[in-house]
Amino acid sequence: MMGVLLNVALVLLFIGLAGWTVFARDTFASVAGFIPYGLLLTAVWLRLVAVDVAITEAAIGAGLTGALLVGAAARLRATEAKVNRARPGVTTRMLAAIASIVVAGIVAVCVLLLPDATPTLAPAVMENIHTTGVGNPITAVLLSFRAMDTLLEAIVLAFGLLGVWSLAPDRAWGGRPSLQPIAAPNSILAHFARMLPPIGIVIGIYILWYGADHPGGKFQGATILAAMWLLAMMAGLADVPRVGRIALRFWLVAGPLVFIAVGFAGAVLADAFLAYPEGRAKLWIVAIEFALMPSLALTLGLLLAGAPHRALQK
């Protein structure tokens, strides 16, 4: 009975926060609803025993995305009042409502038409997971059975960062993003920025290593490393690196390049791109994860830092 009541409470809170996020007129108010919405979604995934998805949602869905939205809301603050005064006409609102209802109806019909026994590849995964050498089915799927998708996801993140950098004015290209310290040298944030990063780095690496056989992995670990780096930059203990640095660009692409190299090695040694030699799959999977984590951490941190706005000093 308690489980049912908890589920009902989660659903009601979930719908309420979703409604608040959509209908709030103020951007900051909407973001303030989105962040707890993501954290509540983490609890929903935990109730569904999807621990890997819950960790990812908390780190990236609520944490990193929430921080990006806060930054976007701050940049839009100057023009928000003018936009709010320009209310759409009745026809526009009616068309938007009709389109929303139609899309919601299509989604509902698709869900209701799903077969009672939903097709799943889970039995096939569990039957063949021993060939990967890892105990976590999520890691096995992401880096063995659908490794091409995971490789493309890492490459898409790198292209996303290039898209952010392309927003920089010409005079600042190759310079530093405009992330500025928000704390005094002796503030609480500065003390936390000195104390937490060593702990966070250890936890991030542990989550990466632990993810081979249990919930965790490179994305979750990379998000923690990015958060520690951003904390140090916001406290003024470190500056945002120049986007034109060769070493920075090398580490940004090193993970995907290692992933691609392993793919071609598999084509030679195991007769298929991104296939692993028999008996060595876990070694190669762990090597890919360790290579990807610093690249992902740098990418996530620099995405939040934004486009370069500080030109190189003469």
C-alpha cells in the first residue's frame, strides 16, 4: 500500500512540476521548475529499478542541463520583459493548442496499441553478455551490442561544442569563454572549491571503474569531473582555458579517436568494425571508457562555459 501511495505522489508531483515548467511565463521560474523536475525523474527511474538511467538523469538531465538553462536564462533576462509583453494572438494560441492535443493523442494511441508482451532484446543480451566480460548489462549494450551509437554520441557532443564556439565574435576566436568567478577568495564557495575536487575526482574515477560490472560508467563519472572543474573556475581558483590551445583540442578528440582506433583494430583482429577479440572484450571496453571520460568531462565543462568572449591578450 505504501508503495502505491508513493507512486501516486510521484506521479502527481511529476505532472505538477511539468505543468509549472511549461506554463511559467518567467524564464527563471521555468528553469526553477525544470531542475527539481529532473531530480524527481531520477526518483521515478529508481522506482523502476533503472539505476544507470537514474544516475545519468541526476548528473546530466537535472545537473548539467539545469546549469545550461540557468546560464541561458541569465543571458535572456534583458529581452525577456519585451517578449512577455508581446502576447500571441488568439489564432496562434488556438493552433498551438490543437497541435499539442493532436501530438499528445498520437503518442497516447501509440502507447495503447503496444502489444501486451512488449518486444524486448533483454533475453538475448543476458544470453550473450558473457562474451563481453562485463557484468553491467548497460555497459555491455552501450559498448558492445550498440557501440556504433555510443561512438556517434561522443562525436555529436564534440560537434555540439564546436557549434557553441562558433557563436564567438571574430575578435575573440581562440580566446577564453566568458565564465567569470562568482565568489570572493575567502567565501564558502571558494573553500568548497578547494575541498571537494579531490574527493570528486576519486568518486568520478571510481564510478567509471565500478560501471563495468555495476551501475555507473563514463558519462556519469565525466559529469562529476566536469562539475568539480566548473566549481574551481566559478570560485576563481582556475581560469577557463583558451579554446585555441592545441593540448586542449587534443584531449577533446582523444577519446573518440581511441574509440575509432579500437573499431578499426576490431576489423583486423575480429573481422568486424568495433568487434572485440575473443577473451579480450572487457579490456578493450574499459580502455575505451577510460579514454572517453576526460574528453567527455572537458566537453561538458566547456559547453557550460560557453563561447569565447575574451580575446587573446596581446
